[in-house]
Amino acid sequence: MNALASEIVRDTGAVSAADLARGGHFSGTIGDITTPDPRMVCREVNVWYGDKHAIKDVSLDIGNHQVVAMIGPSGCGKSTFLRCLNRMNDTIDGCRVRGSITLDGQEIYDKGLDPVPLRAQVGMVFQKPNPFPKSIYENVAYGARIHGLTNSKAELDALVETSLRKAGLWNEVKDRLDQPGTGLSGGQQQRLCIARTIAVSPEVILMDEPCSALDPIATAIIEELIDELREQYSIAIVTHSMQQAARVSQRTAYFHLGDLVEVGETTQVFTNPRHKLTEDYITGRFG
Amino acid sequence: MNNPAPAATAPPPAPTARRTIDIVNASLKRRYAREARFRFMGAAAVFLGLLFVGILFGDIVSKGYTAFAQTYIQVPVYFDPAMLDPDGSRDPQTLANADYLGLVKASLRKQFPLVTGRPQQRELYALISAGAPQQLQAMVRQYPSVLGTTRDVWLIAGADVDMLVKGQIDRDLPEADRRIKDSTLTLVDQLKTDGRIERRFNTGFFTNGTSREPELAGIAGALAGTFYTLALTLLLSFPIGVGAALYLQEFAPKNRWTDLIEVNINNLAAVPSIVFGLLGLAVFINVFGVPRSTPLVGALVLALMTLPTIIIASRAALQSVPPSIREAALGVGASPLQTQFHHVLPLALPGIMTGAIIGMARALGESAPLLMIGMIAFIVDIPQGFTDSATVLPVQIYLWADSPERGFVERTSAAILVLLGFMVVMNLAAVLLRRRFERRW
């Protein structure tokens, strides 16, 4: 049904009765919002910051072992949507979320659901590298420590090493694990944050513009890393860089003013956008 | 000829442009003059402030430094067994109750056999402090073997002699205007020529409780009281204050009630401290029956007074911790409490400690609320715990400043010096702790 609805190509200028009832903004997303093997399923998600309607009826699947890129101009709600996926918006005053988001069939906005274990399953990497002002070792070990994932010091050491290896940082820091994580370079800090995230073995990793504070070389390393991580995790990434979206993702979702305008295979969205807004954005006419 | 004139040979700039720079130049002098005036006023204010501080310190130090020395007089004392231990039993009880005042008087009479007549002898006895008998008693208790021997004992001089030796009493005044009679002057001069008068470091000032006699009065009791009171104040106000700040800043819902609480906490910081003393009297002493005059009730009152300072400073410190740290911790699945205790609180700690030490420094200097809860009592004994009657340093200063004796003037100033010393140490500690725990992120 949803897939059917999303297949409808809207007529320009035609406003349905339902649109009017919602206040005139358009509904329906172009392209296939579903994937055959979804990890997270979001249906008709709405978010309000106080009176501001930040996300309007967004439906999207996050596929297994897939990278979904979310692009769009500033303020389009892509970061807000990402933060809904592990309930980080709970910490913001006056933020309300309506709709359905499930992780492996479990509704994450259920009253009884505890966001703490959810965030262990859905990890997050932030825009600005934010390592704890502790040692590199402690940064990676922290999640495992609080969740009690390891039983011995040796296990914890092994976990720290595997996580740092997966994040491609091990060789650079193995001799100085006791030094503060804040002393690393920006790109290393961001990889440290990724290592910290994967140390708790999440199922989904959310990345909120992970490279926006990094130089091109560090960015390239992170992008490679994302591609490797895809084999084990499902990844949703928000980015301002369309080249990055094209490089790392399999599916791309274009957001505009709180609406999800178009979703599709990345190659299709970038080579053959179906909506006028998407086309204007990726050809650089605005944004 | 077909090209227009190049820019270099263009006519001079339009008159409007010239006028702008003229206007600017004309006003420039006035603007700089205004700045110079402001700078001068600032510098003058700083200079004036430093001058007053200098005068204050100069006055206190010049009045107080003499209190750190004490005059002693050497008197040969014959520990007469017939007088101290008539039945020869060497019973400690008998020795303790013997007439040591009589012993002092007898020794003095023996040293100055020429002084006769009751008024003259009374002056003679005034050479030596009223604390001298206790001095001899302690000697006999410690070394009973002195009985039957004659020893040269350095006894604490009386307050007037002490003042005379320290030059606080002017010899050139007519006798009638002077605390010390001419006859005493001759006695003191004779002792001086005999080398039997001496000034030593005044250890008693730091080891004695207060006393009616200035030469015996010390700050040990007040210091102990201050220590117990402040320790308990810190123990009560720091955890409660930090906890309250943490709850209000990070956990409490933002609504009208929490806004009201916030406004009230800010107002409480400005409430006159004596009001807290009244509250302590009405609630802690009268309702809950906490023993009065004790460090316990003093600490309860001072903790209430310090709480707003600590809460406000802690909230500001918590607020300055970047939200990215909270997100990082929440993002790996830390519970909100773990986020606060593992990450936010350690980063906010320097600011919190600065606030706490400033609050404690204020509590250290506070006397008004303590007057209301009976800590103004005259207490000679050094308090041994939280429920012993006690007084604190600022109250002790207040009490001594009220005393008319000349000897208390220098002791008041000396006690102020000690208090200021503690203030400096505490503020220094605040700075050092800040440096030590400050971390960058």
C-alpha cells in the first residue's frame, strides 16, 4: 500500500483534499521507500519542535547491510529524522514525535521501551568529533563497561583492539592508548568516535554529517571505512556533500522543508532524478 | 583622444569625500580625549582601591604583629614543701589544690624585699599574670621533684608590663594618665638590668582558649570551633548543593514551578545572613532541639547560607559543559545519570569547586548568623567535637574588639591577620584546584 502510494508521481499544481486538511503541504514521496530486507521501518513520522512542524509524514526503510544517505538543504529535517531513529530527540525540550519507527519489528517509541538499550543497538556518530576527555582506551571501553559486555580485562582489551582495528585506527594509536582521545587529530578523533560506537556492537549506525569538520584526506579515510562497515552494520548517514552521498551510499533520500521528496537507488537519484526539487538540488541550483 | 581620462589624472575627489575625512579628523581628537579620560578614571579607581587596602593592611599588621610575642619575667621560686605539701604525702590531689598564688606572691616578695605595704605589694603582684599559678601548678604536676628546690622560672608577665615592654604605654606621660605607676616602672627597669625580663614567641596565642586576661587569651578555641563548623558546613552543603544543581539543571522538567524555584534560589543568595541565623534559632534549636552554641547548629545555618552560592555556581558550571559530551555518552547507551556522573560532572568540577570554596570563604568570615544561635558565648575550653559549645574566629574577633583592655587591641588585630591568612589560603586553593582539574575538550 505504501509502496503503491509512493509510486504515484504527483501532478504539479494539483492539491488533494488530504493536502488541504494537512495545511497545504504536499504528501507522498517519489520512489520506493521500502527495501526487501529492512532493519528499521519508519512510517508517517512527524516531529514538532514546539509549534514548528519539522518532519512531515516521512516514511522510509533502513535496509540491512546498506548505507542510506539523507541529503537536502539546511533545515530540511534530515538530522532531525536521523535523531528520531535512536530517540536522541528525547533530550530536546519541546520535541514531540508521532508515527511509527520499528527496529527489527519492535516499535521504538513504545511507552515501555527504554531508550538506553535502544541506543546501544542504534549507535550514533556526530557531526563534530566528540571523544570523551579521557584516554583513547577509556573512550572505546566506556560503552562495554557500562553495559557489562566483557567479563575480564583481557576481553575488554581484545574488544578495544578489534573496535579500533575496525575503525582503522589501531595502527596509529596502539602505542598510546593511555593518552587523551582529545589529543588526536580531527579525523582520528572521528574514527575514535566510530570505534567507540561499534565497540557496543550496534545493529544500526547513524552518522550525522560525520565528515563536515574534516579535511579531504580524513574524509576519504572515513568514507572508505563506511564502505567496510556496511558489511556488518546498517548505516544511515546525513551529509551535505552530494559527492559523498554518491560515493558511500546505496540508497539516497532527498529531504526538503520537512518532507521526504524522493527516495531511490543512489545511481538513479543522481543520474535521473524524478522530482523537480531533487533535480534542482543535485544540479546545484539551490542548497 | 577617444579614451576617457585615466583614473590617475582624474579631477580631485569629489568635495563630499574630503569633507567626510575632515569631519572624522575634527571629531577624532574629542573621541580620543574621551577615551583618555576613561582610562585615567579607571587607573585612578584601581590606585585608590589599592591605597585603601594598603592602609587597612598596614594598620592591622602594625597593631597586630606585637601579639605574636609575649613578655616573660624570670622569678626564682622556692617550691616550699611546707606550703605545697604540708603532710608530705606527695598526693597529686593535695599538690593540685595547693596555694600556688601564694607561692607566686611569696617568691615575688622574696625577690623584691624592699617593697612593703599592701598597695605597693599589690602593684608588685601585678607584674606577673594571673595565669602564673597555673604555670607553677603544671610544673609541679609534671616534675614533682622540684619540691624543696629553688628554680628560676620564666613566668608570663602581666598585661600592663607586657604593654610597657612592647612600647604600647608611653613612659613620658604624667603618672596619673598612665596605666603603670612610677614604682612599677622602677621594678621593671630593675628586672631589665638584671636580664630577668624577655620577649619570646607567643605560643600561647595559638594553643590557649580565650581568657579574661589578654596575656593569656589565645585563638585555639576559636580555631577549633571554626574547623568543626566549616568541615561540617562543607560536608552538608557540597553534596546537597551539587545534587540540587544537577537535578535542577539536567533532570527537572522546565516549567513554572522550576522557574519559581530558580528565581528563589537566586534571591536566597542575597538574603541577609542574620535571617539565616534567625531561621536556625527558630527551626533547628527551638523545634528540633539541636544543642545551641555548637558547631553542629552553626554548620546547619552556614550550610543553608552557602547552598545558594554553590547551587548557582554549579549550575553555571554544568551549563558550560558542551552538549556534545552528553550526546556522546547518551549515544553509546549511557543512562542519563551515568552521563552526568561519568562525564558532565567531572568536566564541571573545577567550576563547582570554585563556587564551593567561595561559599566556604564567605562562611568562614560570617559572624552575624552565629550570634543568633549562641555562638557568641564566652567559651574558654577548646571544643573537642561537633556538639561542644564553641565559638568561631570572626565572633572571637568581635568579642575581643569589644574588650577595653589595651592587650586585646593587639590580639584583635592578630586574630584578624590569622583570619585573613586563612582567606588567602582558601582562595589560593580555589585557584590551584581550578588549574589542576581544568580539562580541555
